[in-house]
Amino acid sequence: MPFPLRGRRALLPALLTAGVLAGALSHPAQAQSQDDDKPMRTISITGTGEVRAVPDEASISIGNVQQAPTAAEAVKANNGAMSEVFSALKSEGIEEKDIQTSNFSVNPRYVYPKDNSGPPTVDGYEVSNQVTVRIRDLKKLGTVLDKVVASGSNQINGISFTLANPDEAENEARKRAVADARAKAELYAQAGGFKLGPIFSLVEAGRSYPPRPMRQEAFAVKAAADAVPIAQGEQTVSIQVNVTWEIE
């Protein structure tokens, strides 16, 4: 027997409510999985580790500049001077693989009219030849500088010191960087009232061991008389890491 219209309208909300309850009660696992999908709490810290080491290699930039009325004359004069420089390096045991041309240029020299009445004119040419030399034995560095200047090098742009094998210093810096990150994270954990869980990620952010430059004037003045005094100092090897911990 069909229900009266009023009765069917009254019964519809009750049926819908019962259906919703039945659906919720029949999927307890789905509700549990939603609880398990809570976002992981983490803390990320950057740590820095530094190690100081005595450099055992040096790199110097030396060369020669010549000026002449013609480009051919300037090149010829420059070639002669650089040949003497190469001979001086060879006499000190510097191998060819440790000598690399870094710049060679031929440029006109212009003269401008004093009254600006016309365009500039070429008054000759300038030739520059620069080489970078790797010095593997620092005991020879002062003598090498003295000899290259005496042999014809009139340009010395600088000197930098480096480590031939930085692996050992880098690895020690990595250990110190991770320890630095952990110390900071534990401090935050204590202040924030939580505990550190396992490491979630660890990324090396960067490393640096900039060469120690030496100004040209430090050796150019004395090069004509005595072997140049050299002080290589220390090299700083720096490593940065980004470490992320889970928070318990």
C-alpha cells in the first residue's frame, strides 16, 4: 500500500540520515588512513665547517708588454722577451704542462688631437702576452719570480696559493659542518620542547677555499736584487650543508 504524500516527505530525511551513518560506519579504514596522512613535522638547519691548512702550491700570472710603431715590430719584440721568460721557467724545473697562455692581445695606440679637430690617429701598437704558471714546489717560488723579472717579464698581475689535494681538508670540514648543524638543531629542540628524529635529508650546499692573493708590489720591488720573500699563510676550506630532521 503506498504511503501518503505527507508520510513519504517525513520519512525521506530519516532514510538519508540512516544512509549517511551506514556509509560512515562501513569505511573505518578510510578514516584511519586520513589520520595517517598528517604532514610530517621537520626542522631544517644550515651548518658550516671550516678547516685551515697550509697551502702547498701557487699560481702566478706573468707576462710581457711591448710597444712599437708597427704591429709586426711589437709582436717580434714581445716574442723575444717571452722566449727568455720561458727559458727562465724551464731552468727552474717548471714543466710545460704547468705553463698556460691566459691572454694574448695586439692593440693599436691612438692619439687624439688636442683641439678635438679630427678623428684619432694610430701612433703605434701594443702587444701583451700573459701566461699562468703553476708552482708545485713553493720553495722555488721566490727564485722563479726573481728570474722571470730579470729575464724580461714586465707584468706580474698577482699570485695565489692553493692546496694540491684538498680532499682531506674538505672531508674534515664536512664532518664539522654536520656537527654544527646538529648542535644548532638540538638547541632549537630544547628551546621548542621537542625531540629530533632521524635525518630526513642532507644536502651539501657549497664549498669554498678561495686562494690567498698576494699584491704585486710585495715582490716586484725586490725582484731585481734578491729572491723574493714569500709568505703563503694558511688556506681556509669551508663546507656548508643543509640538514633536515624529523620532529618526534
